[in-house]
Amino acid sequence: MKTNKIKIIIILLLIFSSFSYAQQNPFMDYVLSWDGESSILEVELTYSVSQKDSTVFIFGDPDFGGQNDIFNTIKNIRVSKPEELRLDEANRRITVFHNGAKKNKISYEIDGSFNVDKPTVASQTELFRPVITKGMLTMVNIHFTMKITDESNPLVSFSWHKYPENFTYFNSVQPSQKNPSMRFTDNYDKLSHILYFVMGDNIDVKEYNVMGVPYYCVTTIEDRYGNDLQGNFIPFFESYFPSIHRFWNDTDFPFYSLTVTALQNNQKEIGAGGFGIKNGFVMKLGKKFDTREKYVTAHETSHSWIGIKMMLGHDSFDNQWFGEGFNDYITIINLANSKIFEKEDFLNYMNEDNFKKHYKSEIKGVHNDSIAAKYWTDYANYGVLPYKRGLIYAFYLDNQIRLASNGKFTLRNMLLDLHALRRTKKHDEILTVDDFIDVGAAYLDKKELAEQIAQHMIEGQPIDFTNIKLIDEFDIEINDGVPKLSLTGNSDLLKIYRW
């Protein structure tokens, strides 16, 4: 009798064990190795298959850096028997047939080398490629992780098996974690384009406290351009970031990271560029850090609000006049408020980079719906349109709200109301242009506001400043159809833009 009970218990345990295995939560566990010298990153991925006969991965994204021949980056892909591998290079598909295997693992290498005899192409070879070279590794997860084709949303974990112990290390998900061998995890759906690794012997990481928010500044220490990057960014942490948090009355951030590293390239100077990650911004720098780079840093970090916490429509292309143009106006007035841009910088940006270029543009009047199709193929003309349209309209709107309220309210008040409305909506609800108009109706005539957006932002007709009144601190003169902004008398930007 006792023996039979033991048998029954064993059988139940085996059934329960098999059920647990079949029902286990999906996972993907990445283990990384790099010797600090070579251009090769070794990757081992252990994963669950949930009783499927095969698993299909897709590697890389040509839209992120233009890597069309993806198998120049991922190499030496292998699995262990009884599993079998099939590669579809044209579609970047990697299929693993499991053949009854109980443990599922795929290993491969990421090659970060580039041809030193071929001139570096900034947008493709440097700005978005994985940088893996002697003493330096920087890369976003899309450079080395596999995209799954099912809906499992697995728990994804990362840890380093081999790495130079004397190198500085930073990851953008848990930035306070300084030990690469410690595993960290997150769900797959949260990791798209947001994980950034930096490791090297020429890397410095400083932590700041900005109004209670931990901020991390990650830079190369020395570069070929003579930059002192940590020194360059001190004004941002002391002045700009506090200014923009005060502007939005918002410090609801777990942390923020600014990562700026000098490019590894074979040309004297190739400019700069970057991309956003969750709670952070990455800049790849191929020149001296100057006024333009200050603006880019300010603009991209400002997207934490307009562009991330709130946008109009389902996607950023729907109303870029708001997502890019209004964000640009918030950027420039916060650069003025924080004294990073002086009067001359502010007026030069408004006049030379916006009024002059926009009003002289031959396509300035095209309809908003025609921009997306040519945004990337003709960025110099079409791509910049929503930035300039939106900034100019935001400046105009700010002046009209100030005048209508006798200086009691500004565009900031309207945007804070819009931000508050966004927080009342569910995650899957969107802000609309109608929401923008409804909020603005508390400050200006609703019908006029709707007509302005339809006429100037959607249909594309430039604002005629000839007979438009501005606040007393500003004056505009029109020369050959181009508005030129100036400050009157002893007007002070710090008094105009204060919060």
C-alpha cells in the first residue's frame, strides 16, 4: 500500500513537472563576451520555445542605419544538435528547427569592424552601427539582439560573461549598476530600441541630481577633436535640465541619461547625430562640440515631453508641426532661460535658421500630408518643414496668448493644460488636434485657433507677419517677404521667458 502511494506521488510529480515545463514563462537570456581588444562581440542566447517545432528570429533593422547586408554584422551563427539552422539572408530570418531538443540555445558573433581604407559614411557606418574596437564598445540592443516573430513578450535578461574588468561600464536600463556580470531583466515589449551599452577604457560616467531625478552623463574622456565633453555638459545639468523640468512642473522620471561618445572614423570631421532611447539620448560626435551640438542636445532631451509623454495623433508623423516644431520652440526658450543661448544665439536661430530659411523655401506652402513621403528622401527641403512651421506658429501663438491675457498667461500655460489632459487619458487613448484646440480655447478664440491650424499647419500657408502685433519686447520687420525678429530697447530674454 505504501509503495503504491509513493508511485502515485511520483507520477503526479512527473505530470506536474511536465505541465510546469510546458507552461513556463517565455524567456530570452543573453550572455555577452568581449575581450576589449577585438571588433567581435560573442553572444549566447538561451531561450524557451513553448512546445513549438521551430523558432523564427529576425535580426537587425535596415531602417536603423541602413544596414542592408545584415550578415556582414552577424556571423558564425550556430546551434547544437539535434537542432538545425536555416538562414534566409534576403529577409534577415534565422530559423531554428528544434527536433525535440529540450534546451534551446543559439550562439553568434557581432562584427563591429569597418573598412579603414574606405571613407566613413556618417549616417550608415558610424552613427548607427555597433562600435566594437580596441578599448571601446557602444551599441544599442537592435545591433545584437534577435527579434522574435510571435506574441509571447518574453522576459529578456542580459549579463556579461567575459569583459575587461578595468573598463568603465554603463547600461541604460539600470544605470546605477556598475558590475557587468550582474544580470538585469525587462519584458521584450519594453526593450525595443531602448537598451544602450557603453564599455571602455576612455569612458567617464558622472551622476547628477537634477531636482531629485538621477541624471547620468556618459562621455569619452579624450577624443581627436579636443573636446572636454564632461565640461561641455555641466551647464546642461546645472541650468538647462532644471529649467525644462520647471517649465513642465514635472520630475516624474526614474532617471535620465545623456550619452555622448566620439566617433571612431577615418575622416577628419563627419558631423554628429544621434537617437533617443527610453529615459535618455545618445549622441555620436564626429566634430568639435559647438553651438549646433548644444542645440541638438537640448532639442532631443526636450522630447521627453513633446514627442514622448505627449504627441498629437497615433504617430509622430501625423502632426510633426507640433511634435518637432513646438518642441523646438520649447527648446530654444529654455536655452535662453538657462543662459546657454544668449540674445545673439537666440535671434540667430529664430532669424537665420527659421524665418529666413522657411520664407525663402520654394516648397514652404506644400500641404502637411505631402511631407511624410519625401521626409527622408528630401530631408533638406521636406524634412525640415514641420520643424520650422511649428516653431514659427508656436512663437506666434505665445505672443497672442500673452497679448490676449495682458501678460497673465503664455503658451506654457496652454501646454501645461494639454499635458494635464494627456495624463487623464488611458494609455491607448491619443491626444488629437481637437484636444489641442479645445485646450487653447481657454486662452484664444476657438474658431480662430482652428482656422489657424487648418490654414498654416495643415494647408501650409505661411503666417503673414506684416500686420501682426507682438508683445512690446519684440519687433518684426519684413524684408523681401522674410520676417526678421529683434528685441526692442532693453528687453531681456530672461524676463520674457521665465518660470
